[in-house]
Amino acid sequence: MNSQDFRPAYLGLVESDGLAARAERALAALQECRLCPRNCGVDRTRGELGFCQVGRRVRVDSAAPHFGEESPLVGEHGSGAVFFAGCNLHCVFCQNYEISQCPASVAETTAQELADAMLALQQAGCGNINFVTPSHVVPQILEALVIAAKAGLNIPLVYNTSSYDALSTLELLDGVVDIYMPDAKFMSRDASSRFCAAPDYPDRAREAIAAMHAQVGDLVLDEKGRALRGVLVRHLVMPGDLASTREWMDFLASLSTNMYVNIMDQYRPCHMAGGIEELSRHLSGEEYSAALTSAHEAGIRRLDERNPARVLELMERFFKRRQ
């Protein structure tokens, strides 16, 4: 698709005032929060906290150009990553557990401040706004998006999620999000229970990824290879095949053999993983090769190719521009 012919989905809703209506519906849901499969039922508007430990206002740990994402998201000037504190999973190997599992350490952010952060990322040249760990703060995102879009935001939105998402919440994002970037973590209920405190993760994640694909389809790139719309799945290969790679590849291929997938080899025993026998080691080269083979055998052909040298080049350019 030619980038000149592309228009982010949410702009149409802004013109019809539909985006503001979505935001109002979503904010009302905070009064008895069931935005994710935890179904906590707490009133976040009155300061009650559920599993995610985030109340009425969102907590933004950082908002900056990110060059370590997949190449279709990074482009020339980085992906505009907005990292939210809090999470609806408690992965024992989380690399960012200080903010994901201890959100109170991060200051609250108003809707205006979040909108300003989006606009600043667009001004910095980022090709998209990349909401990282957004499942528990969809109402606050929509609230800020109304402000940002009216002030000139016009780049794609990326929903960068663990996939532990409620279908009702994803419905609020239909026609808003351009690019879904879901994780495909565990296919085993036992592993999901032990390692991310969510035994129903496999079922909820499959439902969520199928719903995301139904909304936006396969990943569409522009003439420069930049992502405009569609689904990009991340699958972190785990030691001992704890993530059930072949089962995930078969599932993704059942949705579309044209699914864009990043099979990730960067597992490290972070947080509490060092004390858990199955998680206490790094991934072997043989395990990663077997995961790639599983993808090919399942019929998946669009695999992300990492280029560390390119990442360093783009980062050097970015910091030179800021000097």
C-alpha cells in the first residue's frame, strides 16, 4: 500500500464524534472494571485497585522513540513507544517487573499529558504510537486519543499486548487501532498458571489474537516496508519448549499463513526465573533453530528478520540529531 493512500482508522471516528463516545463508554467501565479477563469488578474511579494495581489515571513510565522493535515499526525514526506501568499478568521472568508489577513507583499521568506525549513522539518523526502493556488502561488511552487526534495526531496506533485481553475491550478498539502486536506466550494451562498467574491464558490469548486478526487482517506494509495496518505476532521461544512453539505456529497458520511473526530468541532468566529450574537457563541455538523449523513446517513464511547493525545505525542518527 502506498503511504499517501493510508489514513489511520481513528481519524474517521474523530470526525463523527464516535471516538469520544467510545472513550465515554470505556471510562464508565472503570466503575466495575472487567476490562481484562481478571474480571476484578473494582471501582477504579474511586481509587479501588484490582490485579493491575492501576486506578483511574494511567501511569506512564516513559515515552520515547524505540529502535529495538521490529523493522516494520521502527522505520527511519523509531517507534513511538509509550510504556505503561502495571500489568494484568505477573510473569515470573518479566524484564520490566519493577514497573509492570510495582506501578505505584511511577507517577500518575493525566489525559492531557498522555496526549502531549503522543504528539511529541509524532513531532520527533516516529512512524507510529506504540502502546506497550495497554490492556488495563484502554479507557485512559481512548480519553487521551480524543485530545491528541483533535490536536493533529495522524500516525498509526500500535496495541502492543500480552494477549490477555477481554473481547469486549477489543471491541472498543475496533476501528481505532491500526496495528495489533500480540504476544503468543504459553499454550499450556499449567505453564500459564505457574509462570504468569493466569491458567486461562491460552484460551483468552487465542480468542484475542483471532479477534485482532478479524479486525485488521494480515500486516500491510507501505512502499518503504513500514507497517500501516494488520497483526504482528511475537512469540518468545522458551527453554525446553515451555511456550509450545509448534502448537502456536499451527494456530497462527490456521488464521492465516500470511501472518507476520517474530520468533524471538532473547529469553533471559530475569526477575524470579533464576530460582525456577525450568527457567533458569538461556535458550540454546538448537532450540531456536527448532522453533524456526516449526514455523516453516506449519506454513508460516513471513518471519521478522532482526538486524542489530541497523538498530545501532538508527540510534546513532537519532542521538546525533539531538546534539
